[in-house]
Amino acid sequence: MNKSQIYKPDDAFKRKARAHQFAFRDDVLNVCCDERNPQVVLSAEAAKQGLMFFDGYRDLISKRAGGFKGTALFANMLRSEHIPYNIFMPMETDQCASIKLFSNIIGIDIDQILDIKIEFAGNRSREEYLNDGTSFDAYISYIATDGNIGGIGVEVKYTEQGYRLGSKEKSDILDPNGRYFNITKASGYFYSGFNIECFIRDNDLRQIWRNHILGYAMINKNDIMYFHHIHLYPEGNVHFRDKALPAYRRLLTDKGSSSFIELTYEKLLGDMSLYFVSDLQKCWIDYLRNRYLVKE
């Protein structure tokens, strides 16, 4: 199978990202796989060695992930599930730098970072929030300088776009007495006259909305006082940059807009370089740039 056949189903950005990850796997990691396989995967042996992750923090990531396995999380280089481990887990080793970074991003003075979690759905059972499978790819819990607890929920995308609606999800969204309807209305995030049914029609906005209101559900339960939702994506993913994120922001009130942050990999890595300045941290940020930033 030649490269043009492999890339034919991809949009422009995913085609470039796939080629970029092939090159990183072959030229940097020196891992060879079946050339007929269009997926950018590591061998089972390489996955179990943790080659998906930056070697300077590999032991930390292994400990937090419960060890490396041969599953897609540890083997598929084009999917985004592993990226929060590479970007956010190492931040817990430098409290001072993390405080400065996130204070700058959200515009709130942070006194202490309490925890950085991957795949976090809140401290309560799911039934007490949205009663679904919504979770944050990364979640930063903190204490602000005023003593209140806040949370930053991050949704991490790479080449992904939207997703199709499930039948149960549709009925839950349409339920006028359901969690989605009540929490969305109570949040004050959406303009007067907003119709929740738009999240049935628009596959691009549904996940953004659910992550945003999960944060409000945590506020509503008095688990946190402040919440910001960050949608993190590469600049070249024009689906989010030019379509989904502008469309979502048009639905928001000032309150909703102030708690919703669009952030590119390029901007985040630039900001990180201002605060994470040790030799190891510089190597880590260089790795993230080389690994995930795709040249236009």
C-alpha cells in the first residue's frame, strides 16, 4: 500500500499529521511496523516499553497510568488519548511553574495546585452530575489566592473532529426534565432563546457543550467555586479553528464565554517555555513540539 492510498480518507490536517507521526515513529523512535497498516501504531513491545511518552518523565507517567500495555492508548500515535499524559502529567513535578502557567491562562491568581488528573469525571458519581460518560481529558484542581477551590477541565484534540449522536443521548437531550436541560439552563452559559436541540443536530458542538456544563455541574454541587473549560487543539486542525469553536462561542453569554478558553498547542507550548525552564523541562517542551506540531 503506497502513501497516497493510506492518506486518501484523511482531511488535509490529518494527512499531514499521519505522515508526521509515521516519520517520528520511524526516524526518531526507530520502531518498524507493517508498512501495509495505515494506522500509525507502535509494536506491542514498543508500547509496553512506554515509547509513546517522553523518556524524561516516562517513569512518572507509567506510575500514574498503572504501567504500559499494548492497548491503543499506549500504541496508536495518531489518537489523542495519550497526549494529556505527555503534556500535563510532567507539570505536577513543578508546582511553581504550573501555578504561573495556569494563573496566566485562566486569569485567576492560583495559590496552590492540588492535583492534576487524567480522564477525570468529578469527585462524585457520574449520576450526580450529567449521568453520562462525560469526563475531562485532563483536570487541574487548585486553590485560588482567595481560598476558594477551582477546577480547569481540558478537552484535548489532535486530528479528531465531531462524533455521531447515540439514540439514548438524543432522548436525554430532548428530556425537558432531564439533567442536560436543567444544568444547561441553570449555568447561564448560553444566550436567551437558545435551543438545546442544536446539540442533536450539530455533531461538532456536542462534546464541547457536555464538557463545559460538566464543570458547571461541579459548581452546582458546591464541589468547586471556579471553573474554566479549555479546548486544546493544534492550530492546523481547521475543523475546530474555523468551524466548531467559532460556532460554539456564538451560543455563549458573557458568563459562558469567560469560562471557555480556546487554546492551541502552539500557544500552550510557547507559554510553557516561559515558566518551565530547567534543562529537563526544555527537552520535554522540545519533544512536544517535535512530536505534535505539524508543519504547514
